[in-house]
Amino acid sequence: MTEANDIAIADAHQHFWDLDRNYHPWLCDSEPIPFRYGDYSALRQTYMPDDYRRDSADFKVVRTVHVEAEHDPRNPLTETLWLEDVAAKHGLPTAIVAAAWLDRDDVEEVLSAQAARGMVRGIRHKPAAAASPGAAKRGASGSMDDERWRRGYAMLGPLGLSFDLQTPWWHLDAAAELARDFPDTQIVINHTGLPADRSDDGLNGWRRALEVVAAQGNVAIKISGLGRPGLPWTLEANGPIVRDTIAIFGTDRCMFASNYPVDRLAGSFEDIYSGFMAATEAFPQSERKALFHDNAVRIYRL
């Protein structure tokens, strides 16, 4: 049995969409949005569990977490209800990180409705972010400092919901304060804190930011989303990122994730998961089991 078939995987971050049935503005509208991987036209096609299973066929994926896929913002619950039907028919996903806009007037209604669904474990809402470290400032409207945004965030804990945070690393100081101020709410940082700038200065800033937020015990991180525009996913490029993240957060607060199908733009499922396996080949098996499976099961209550 090969290692790929031997290690059980709980994929902590993946997406499905049916563009014939559901409206995702970024995928359906004719005008593309600015996207961190550049041209994403290859994603403008339906992607369902059969497609995912074909992509991941060489690996033992036993559970997945579906993270909201920028569905129609007019009714965030629609995506959740659709995913429940998908799971009933196809056996995937296992759980859902659903959508809600924390600074909208309907936030209490939406959060309550999402929390009532049996598959929902958490919420993702991308806070306002600056385009570069130099442009970052605290207190911006729609940011993690915004009092209106925080009032919505404060509702997560009492409803038993975690929070998936996708933001560039230069906003992780605000995330650390958010975690400190709401210690009962689990935060899961998406896509490794987005270390897109691989210069020495960029990586030093990214590491320092991770160290600041990792000091809060209610923060975990998903190692995923490591692609760069026009460059292939390689162990040489991404192995050090993987190991640095684990060194900072520890093996009990990191989870591997495919970000499929989005990360098809960066590499095949085999490229990515074989890379994760190679990057951790020297780790004890108990720690690898945690990274590939057990941490996601615990944090997302799978």
C-alpha cells in the first residue's frame, strides 16, 4: 500500500458549485474579479463530488469541510441548504463553514438560521483588508476593528460557531486581538496566512505575524492556498512554508487542506498532497495523523 492510500485525510477546506443551478457572482458574472492566482477562467465550470473524487482518487480522503464559495450574497442560507442535499446524495461534504456578513443588518437572523443547520460548524466572512503591508491601518470600516463587524462576530460564540478567517498576514495583529477579546470562539486562519510574497522581507513579516496570532490558544491554521500566479506547486517552494507554519503553531493546531478546485490553478491534488506528505516525512506518525486528519476532526467536530 502506498503512503497516499495509507494516510486518512480530512480535507479541511474545499468547495463545490453547480453553476447551472446556483449563482456565484465571481464565477457567473462576465466581468472577472481581481484574483490572487490571476486568470481563474478554468474555474468557471460546475464542480461536484464526483469531480472531487476523481481529482483525489489516489488518496484516502474520508471527510471534507466545505467552505462557503462566495455564493449569492442576497441569501447566504441557500448555499447551505443546497449543500445538505449534495451531502445526502453524494456523501460529501461532511461539514460546512457557511456564509454570513457580520456587519449587515440581517446578521443575527442569518447566523441563527445557519447555526440551526446540522452540518454547519462555523462561518466565514472576509473582513476588509489592505492590498499591501504598507497600506494596512487599524480601524478601517468593515475590518476586524470595526465595532459593527465585531458586534456580529460576538454572536458566534453563543451560537457555538467557529470563525474561518481569510485575510493577508499583515492583518493578523488585529486577528490576535480579536482572539484575545473573544477567547471562547475558535478562529481558523485560512490558506496559511497568504504568504504570497516569498522575498526575505515578505517571509520575515509573515512569520512574525503568525507568531503574534499563534500566541492565542484559540487560533488554528489551515495549510493550504500556497499557489502563486504562473508558478507550479513544488515541494522546494512550499516545503519551508509548511514546516515554518507547523513550527509556529505546533502539530495540534495545523490542518492540511486542498482548497480544491481553486488550487487546481496551482497544481494537481497529487502535487499538493504528495507535497504535504514529503514535507512532513520526518515527523512522527502520530503528528502526521493529527495534521492530515485528527485536528480537522476535532476542530470542526466531524
